[in-house]
Amino acid sequence: MKSTATASNKESRPAANPHSLAAVKYQKVYDGRKRRVRGLWKRGGTFYAQLSLPDADGNRRVRRVPLEANTTASAADELRRMMIKRNDNQLPAMVQNPRFDHFAQEYLEREYALGRKTLKTLGTESGHINFWTSVIGETRLNRITPKLIQGGLIRRKGTGVSPRTLNICLTVLRNVLRGALQEGWLLDSPARTVQWQKVPTKKRPLFSSQQLELMCESAVKVSKNGPLFCDFIRFLCYSGARMGEALSLSWADVDWDNGQLIVGADGQTKNREFRALDFNPCLKSHLESMRQQRTQDLWLFPSPQRGREGRHASSLRETLILSRNDAGLEHVRFHDCRHHFISYCVMSGIDFMTIAKWVGHKDGGMLIGRTYGHLANEHTRRAAQRVSFG
């Protein structure tokens, strides 16, 4: 028992300032009636729970685990909760927690091996993880606190990044810590209570079909990739597909017999699921025109330089910038084509659930209702003015 207690003392010694507590002994804890609280100890102002817990190999050993409580009553409550969780096998194995930088790297490797996220998403997460590594990289998972996380976000905000980027940064950290929860390294995520940044909403004007044609005219004039760009941006407006989803589409994804376009057959959609988009008249006509003028039979949008080598276009942003500047439509982005599609579907009286299915939303149309519901209201009010009773 003596050797166990000695080992426990070494393992339970706080990492923050070990030398100041080297001569401080564990002391028994008594309640307000001077009764001994079994299993509760105090050392250097920190309460400890003494429990028989399994290690990584399943062997049970007596451990003294530091508690977050700062009063005897709250420490006793925390001890009781830990005992209940231990009896229900809900406590993690009490071995040394890994450092954040080591675990985060394992997280990225595991996500890549399992293929649960696209390479683009993993690249984005990797960039934010590099930031968190610079802030809390050497901190062990169970020593990460909301205060440390908040300090990191304040530091990142000082570099001038947007509130939306800060929220993505926090989301990536939550993903890593969720993995630690699933593996039993944590009982609760320290990022759970950290507040999101308020993101100001920008009302982006809806560009019209006339402006779309104007930009296509400019593209043909200012870029040698103009015809390909025109096919691409029209396709985005008629399908509601995201830019990355559309670039990787092949002619094999066009189901002429059933009048559908299969988006995400390669698993590279945002939610990793494919969806079937029913032809609307403009989309069908546009695809037929593209098929008649195609230069090869593989990709809808072949690479201007390497299309004959079997590669699809990777980006048409340069042509977008040139054409929109020439047309005086500097505010237009590729993603606005998705808003264009959804807006005109709403104004055409299509129900939100059907639109959500077409664009790949999994909420049954709730987001479309919140974002575009006013268009439907305006459209129905205008329609009501055309009602005639003779």
C-alpha cells in the first residue's frame, strides 16, 4: 500500500509548479462536523479523489485524481459523481493524458484514413490545428481549460481575422476534443462553454438573369476561357451546385433517361452524400447544348490546359474576376449562383423541402425557409394583386 501511495503521489503532482509542492503532504479532509470524508484528500489547495481505477491495460490501481472543486462540499459532490461514473464504467482509463499536439496529429491521420472528410476540409482543419498547436500544443488534454481556449481566440482575433473564421477555428478545436471524448481521454469538452463570435449578416443583392448574360458577354471578350466560364456559371445558376461539386462532374453523372443529374457520386460533397437533381427546363437545355459542343466525353468542365489528359478544371476564378470587373458586377461570387438558383425556385412556388433535396440540405427546408422565406411572401403578395373576379 505504501508503494502504491508513493506512485500515486508522483502521478498526481500538479504540472504547473511541482517544486513548490514537493514538501507538501496529502491531508485528510473533514466536513463541517469534523467527520472524515472518505476518499477525499487535499494537497496545496487542491482537492483529490482517491479511487481504484483501471489503467490502459484494465488493471485496477489506487489513484489520486485532482478535482476542480474549491470547497469541501463541492469536492465531496464531485467525488460522489466520479464514483457513480466509475461504477457504471464511464470514467476513462486513468493514464497520462496525451498532449494536444500529439493527439491532434493522430486525429488528422485517423480522419484521413477513415475517409470521413474531404481533402479540402482536412486541409482547412490542419491550418486551424496548427494555430491551436502554437497556443496549447504542449498542454495535456485534461489540462485544457475554457480560459486557455478563450485566450487563444482573443490572440487569433488580434491578427485581424473575421468572426466567421474565429468560429471555424473554434469548431475545429471542438472536433478534436470530441475525438478525445470518444476515446475516453476527457469527461467533458472544455470548449463546450466557449461562446461563438457574432457574425454580422450581409444582405447580398440577387443578380438577375440579364446580369448573368452580361457577365458571360464580358467573359468571352476578356478571357480565352470565356466559353468554358459561360457554360460553368450558367450551370451553377440552373443547378444550385456548389463550385467544387460542379467542377468534378462527369458526363456519366447525367442521367438522360430519368431526367436527373447525380451530384456527388464521387463522395466529394459537403455532407459526403450524393443527391439527384431533377432537370428543370433551363438546366436540361443547357446540358444538351453543352453535350453538342463538348470536346471530350469525360468531364462536363474539362481543364483548359489538361482536358485532353483527362483532367477537369480546377478553378475559373481568374476569369470570374476579369468578367465581373468588365461588366461592373464586382460583388458577384460563384456561390451567389447557388443563391440565384434557390431564390428563383422559391419565387417559382417550389416547396422548401424539394429545394432542400435538390441543393443537398439535410434539414428538410428549414434553412431555406429562414433565409428565403421573405421571397416567397413577396411573390405571393404580388400574385394576389393579379387575381381578378371579372
